[in-house]
Amino acid sequence: MMVRRWWIRLMIVGLILGIGVFAAYRLYRWYRNSGTGSNNYIVEWLTDPASHEVLKSEAFSRCPNAPFILPTEGFIGLLWNDASAPYSFTSRHTGLDIFGYGTVGTIPIYAVYEGWLTRHEDWRSTVIIRHDDPLQAGRTIWTYYTHMASYDGDTSYIHKAFPAGIYSVFVEQGTLLGYQGLYNPPFPIAMHLHMSIVMTAEDGSFKNEAVLANTLDPSPYFGLELDADRSTSRPVECVE
Ligand SMILES: [Zn+2]
């Protein structure tokens, strides 16, 4: 009799544990996939070319009174402050992901605004430009552009005018910087440009771009609603 009770208790404990694990897994899935639904749109963009007519933005386009031009052609997929996977509510996207369509290394990327370009010695796929903030006089901000290399990182798609190890070279708004690539460890997803606006550190250098608090909401610079907490449908539209 005692032995049977012991087994029954063990089965009940096992059942409760199983339900708990299953619930935790479901909660984790919900947590990873909730947010803006950006990934649904990105899948649509990548799998259904008919969607491009609605979703595509043009390089060089600019909303009324906005200082920045769009840096590249494609779909503005992941937004700033976006919690969609591979990001999450506790680790949000720090910039914009603009997904081109076509051959890797062929879709041009342009400087959003005039400034001074730096490419560190060990940067395969990245450049950063320092700007006098057009929206706040006296402040210095930076725009960061990355993934401009092949999947394995061996071929850089940064324009040859900007070799590794150059510092503070003046560029006009609209200067060709390079081409969209795939280099994106550890998440080499579809070809896109990741671009963010980074704040300046005490010592005058740029802050760590991977941290949301070190970046600025790009919305007022582009005149577009680009904060994922406020923008729920696509394509993003100019703010009136
Ligand atoms: Zn990104």
C-alpha cells in the first residue's frame, strides 16, 4: 500500500513539473515573438515581391523638414526600440534595419547627413560618421552603418574611398559609403543595412552602439515614426 502511494505522489509531482516546464516554454515563445510584429512584415518582404510596391522606401528620399535622407533602398523592417526576435523586451533594437532586395554587395548605402567619417582598423563591415546635430545646436551625434561585407566577412562592401583605419574624413550628405551585405555574426539573417544614431561619450568618442540607452530615437531626424512602441503598421509614414 505504501509503495503505491509513493508512486502516485511521484507521478503527480512529475505532472506538475511537466506542466510548469511547458508553461515556461510557452511564455518564453510569447516573449520572443511579441512586440511589433516586425518579423511578419520582414518575412512578407523577403518572400513576396508583390509586397514591395507598398513596403519599399527609396534611398535619398526625405520627409518634409527632416534633416536626414534615407540611406538605402529597401524595407524599413526592424525599428528603433523594437523587441521583435532576435531582440526582446529587455534587449531592444538600437537602430533601423533596412532590407534590400537583390544581389548582395550591389545595393548602395549613402551618408544620411554631412559629417566626418571614421572606420577603425579592425572594422570589416562598419563605418561611423560624426555630425553636428541638426536638431540640437552644439551637440555632436554619430550615425553608424554596418553589415557591409560578405557572409563570411572576407569581402568588404565598404567603398574603397574608406579603407580601414581612416579617421574623421569629411563626407557630404548622400556620399556613397558602400553596399548592403550579410556579415552579421551571430545572427546572419537576410541582407540589410543596420543604421543607428549614437550619442557622444564624455571623452568625445561615440558610446557603445549595442546599448539602446546610448542611441537616439531616429524619428525626428527622418521625419518618420520609427519608435517601435508607437509605430505598429507598415510602411512607416512621414509624420505630418
Ligand atoms: Zn539591426
